Amino acid sequence: MATLSSLSRQHVLQAIEEYDQRGEDAFLAVYGFAPQGAWSIQHEGRSYDLPAVVGVAHRFATGRIATADDIAGALAIAAGILRKRGFDVTQPGGAPAARTSTRTAAPKAPRAPRAPRAAAAPTTRRAAAPEETPAPVCPTCFMTLPATGVCDTCG
């Protein structure tokens, strides 16, 4: 399975731009995707094949195209990632993909009141670090001079 978290909005827009330039049939054929109408991504009033766009966007993100087999089990995850990137995704049946959360809301227990904070300890100021002087450099070869002051290279 492909790692889809590396997809950015820019990668998806690059894939959509290539989709528009090639046309749907050529785009799908070049990258080995079969047309499927179940999942789609909506952008600027147009509908695009979600697995194909995600596969090519993955190529822009990582240099490796994610095949239809790589994406097949992760279409819901891909839809969630694309929604987070600001895209409209349609799931099977033509309905907008529902925003799901893996978190479950647990009832909150009442909190006990906090104890008052103790007074802060007085702050002490540190002395400023002395300014570091640059190391001496040989005027001939521009190497840092050793402690003797005589360049090991030039003599």
C-alpha cells in the first residue's frame, strides 16, 4: 500500500493539470488505470478519477507512481487526505464523502479545581556570554592558524 500522507495540495494540482492536458482516456492509459466512476475528486467544476489522480500525485510527491492495486484498499483514506488538502471528494453513490473521525467522544468527567499556584521564584539574570573572537587565519592559504601562530602549510 502506498504512503499517501506525503501528498500535498500542490502534488494533487499537478496531477489534475496533467489530467486536463492529456485528457481522461490518455491519462488513464498512460498510467495504467481503468476508468471507474465510484470515487471522484471535484475541482473547479470538473470531476476526476480519484485513484488515477492520487496515483499520479503520489509520483509527484515520491517519484514512484502508486498503482491501482496500491490504492484499491485505501480509497477512503485517500479521500480523507484530499479533503484535508481542500478538495471535494465524492464517494460511491455520488454523495460527498462524509467526514469521519477515528476519535470517539467520551463523556467528560468534571474536573477538580486546581490548587492555587505558588509564587514564582525570583528570576536571576545570567551574565551575557563573552563575544567570541574569530580565529586567526593564514593570509596566504586562508587556513586557521594553530596556537603557535605559524601556518602548518605555509610555514
